[in-house]
Amino acid sequence: SVREPASQCGVVGMAPSPGLVPLDGVVPFAPRLDRVGPLGRSVGDVRRLLHVLAGSPGPTELPVRHDEPLRVGIVDELSGRVNQDGVLRCFDGVLDGLAELGVDVVRVLVPEGPRGLASYMSLTSAACVPVLEPWVATGRAGEEVARRVAIGRDLLATADGQDELDRAEHVR
């Protein structure tokens, strides 16, 4: 996890594109879904660290296209009333600030967005079974790891579970 812990600790986190940062030395949870990403005090710090982790010096400035305005998409299904009032006030303030800077803020539809977390839980629980089941068998795995392995085993053992994994992969 990168983004969620960052958001709860008041720092910036970024989950990079799969494969951008090597997973050498990482104890895998769900190998085909795992990613290593930077945490930092600012977007600039995270950007610099990402280039180091990815093994590239990186540009010193963000590329800017002057022929069209920056466009930011806001996912309708994941914004609005699904969030707490304080979060919405901050979010709306950021959107207002972006608009004042000339950013084109557009609403986008991602109908499967609300199923994202459930899909993530299903896919990662199934993917962790071959990697973490031996640890669970030793009794040295924590409660959450044992719970996720059990969920994964159940999903992998039945046709209904496989159907759920297929639906989750579609959402992914």
C-alpha cells in the first residue's frame, strides 16, 4: 500500500505503473499486482524519489504542452456524497483552485468504479495464496494475512469463486 497510508499520514504517496519500479527485495503479497512507490512531503519529493527508484535520472521539469490546457478527470462515481463533508470541502477547494489556474476539470463516468475495492480484495486474496499459504501453515502469519489467504482459497476452490474473480478482473 502506498496511496492510502500516505493519505492517512498527511504525506504524498504514488503507486507507479506496474513494472516501473523493481520489486527486488520485496516480500510479495500478490506478485502480479504488487508495486513499490515513494512517500514524501511533497509531490516534487515523490517525483524525484520515483525517478531514483525507477533507476532513471528523470527530467528536471514536468513537460508542459502549451497548445492545450491541462485536463483533469473527476470520476463521478467516486466523488460527491460517497465522501464525508470535510473531504468534500477540501476536494471542492482543490477543484476551484485548479479551475482558477486554467485547468480544464471534466467529469468522467466509470460505472464500475464503486466495485474497485471489492475487486481488489478478491484479486489480491486469490493472488496471495501461493505466496503466503506456506507462512500461514507455519502459524507465523498475522491474522489479516491468514484471513486473506482463506478468502483466496475459497475463491479459487469453487466455480462461483472463479466467476467472482473473472468479474473482478473485468473491473480491474
